[in-house]
Amino acid sequence: MIEIPLIVALFLGIALLLLLILYFRLPAFISLLIASIVIGILSGLSPEGVVDTIQRGMGGTLGFVATIVGLGAMFGAILEMSGGAQSIAQTMINKMGTERAPIAMMLSGFFIAIPVFFDVAFIILVPVIYALQRKTGKSLLLYAIPLLAGLAATHAFIPPTPGPVAVADIIGVDLGWVIAMGFVVGLPATLISGLYFGRYIAARIHVSAPAVVEMDDGDQEMIDLPSFSSIASIIALPIVLILFSTMKKSGLINVGEGMGSSLIDLMGHPFSALILANLIAWYVLGIRRGLKKDELFDISMKSMAPAGTIILLTGAGGVLKQTLVDTNIGATIAEGLVSWGLPVTVFAFVAACLVRVLQGSSTVAMITAAGLVSPLLASSDLGAIELALLVIAIASGSSILSHVNDSGYWLVSQYLGISEKETFRSWSMMTTILALTGFMMVMLISLFV
């Protein structure tokens, strides 16, 4: 039986959250805290109980997420500074040739966005797709959409990008399984939304690269770029370590007991794996290439600015989750889902979709949806793979239909030089196909686990 007052409190809190973000333009961090407080009070928590909930929700979430996001941000900044993104893209284009450049851009975007933030990676690689369009005369969208799909998929699906890290922590699932499922779901979703849809829309909308001469200067910088093998190895290192440790814990790999087993546990933890990756990147891409220690220090410190915002936002999402647990709203929703026969995965996807479309930010959508879903899992018997797929379902929903309230929409429109209508037909539709394909892959895999 659904307790109407608790459900009303939840809906009023979510409505307030959207009002504060959309109308009053308050930062999502403050808005999430205010909405959590209102939900707690309306649900009967005492003022002291509300404060205690905030402290436990914030502290319980940030212990893990803050460390991962901070290390990931520094790792990405060093790779960005070194020219690693251009190195990967240029090498793939050289290996595959101009005719297969869309595939090269799709794969480049997919792997580059693992350590580098979406918008930064896109801006770095814009000169590459400009050069391809000028060389072939084909529509710029033929190269841009695959690149954007690769960037968007990895940004949403694969840790250590902040979104899936935050959702995995709130839900309580091993990052290794999220990485594995992110690859399994992300690659086909990128193929369909990026490569196939990119060819379709490029045949219908011809876009030329802007006639900006200075963009060509990027070709001269390619001479001093780090090698593809070094960049690929550094990016792969933390992922392989985390995955290997996860497989060991799950019994898929038997390494016995003793020092070797303990070492795998230590080095395969996301903290250790990212620290090691940072140290190697610091030396190989910095010191060995002539950068001074002070320069590397400045690069690392500047990377903390965007990371700080994401960390606080994630903490506020943890507060929302804890509020739903302490008020028993989570249990009430779970009872309702059971009575309606609605799977938690579907609820998670729809919740993320609604928040994404209404307020624009994929990160806010992911964290809000995770906060809503997490309390529902207390009495569930979902395994590690199923929980990882739940993370990907939320990530898929948070990617859907980027439009005018999303900064990514305007970033794409500006750099590709296309109208709002063309941006909607290309970028917005690509994000929708990516989201729906990702969710369908999640539901398909769920049938076999």
C-alpha cells in the first residue's frame, strides 16, 4: 500500500529541485541539499534528524568518490597537456586511412574520454575533424557525430569519468563490473548512434569546416606528440588493474593466496590504480618530455577546479539518497514498484530520462536517479553484474535528448557551425539513439545474467 504523504513529499521535493535549478538558476549542489531538507521535513524528520542525514549522506558518499574524481581529473589533465588525444586520433586515421576516418574518430572519442572530460576532449579534437572535412569535402557531420558518440558514451558509461563513479558508489557496486559492462554496452551503442547514424545524417545535412586558417597549425604540433603506444598503455593501465582485481574477487581468476593475491587486491583498487597511472603519466608525459616539476604541479592543481564541483554535486546526491532511506520513502517506492510489476532498471532509466530532459545536466540526472534508486535495493537480491547494468541504465537515461538546456548542445552547435534545427537533428538525435540503444542492450544482457 502506497503511503501518499511520503510520495507527495518526494514529488514536492523533486519539483522544488527542478524549480530551483531551472527558474532560480541556483547551483545544483545547493538545490539538491535544499530539496533533501524539504523532503526530510515534509516526511516527518526532526531538524536534528535532517542535519544528521546530511552529514551521513555527504560523508558516506565522498570518502570514495572524492578520491577517484580527484585522481581522475589530474590524470586527464596530464594526458590533455601532453597532446595524447591528438596522438590517438592521428594514429588511428593514419592506420585506417581517410575512407575509414569516421571509424577512427569514433574509436578515438571512445578511448580518449576515459581520462579526459567530454567538452575538453571535443575541443581538442575539433581541428582534426576540420582537417578531414577540408581534405575530403564530405559533410563535417560524417566525422563529428562518430567522435561525439564515442566521447558521450565513455563519459556516461565507463569509470573513472565522474558520472558512473558517483552512481556506482551511491548504488554500491564494484567499479570493475561497471567498467566491464560499460564496454559491453557502450561499444555497440556508439557504433549505432555514431557510425551508422553519422552516415545517415551526413548524407542529409552538409556542413563545411569553418575557414579558420590557424586551425591548420595543429598539424605542425603533431610532430612532437607522444607515441600512440605510450598513451594507450597509460590509459589502459588503471582499467586493466581494476578489472583484474574484480575478476579475482569474483572467482573468475584463481591466483591462490599469499603476497601475490594481496598485491593484486592493493594495485587493483581504484585508488592505487589511478595513483600509479598518475605517477607514470607524470614521468613519461611530463618529466621525460622536458616539463618542469612546477609546470606539472600547476597543471594538476588547475584540474581540481572542475573536479571540485562534481565532488560537491555527488555529495549532495548522497544526501538525497540518505534522506530517502531515513524517511522510508525508498521502501515505499519499492513496494509500489513491486505491486505495479515495474522492474527497478526501467524505473531508474525513466527517472534519469525525465531529470535529464527537464534540466539538461547529465551528471545531475545520474546522481538524482541514483539517489532515488539506491534505497530500493536494500531488500533486493541483485548480483554484481545486475547492479553494474543498473548503473549503465541510469547512464543511458541521463544521456537522452540533449537540447537547448544542455551546455553540450551549444558547444556542438558553436564548434560545428550549425543552426539550432540542424543541431537538434544531428546531436540531439544522436544522444537519443545512444541512450535508447544503451538501455536496450542493458535489458538484453539482463536476460542472460
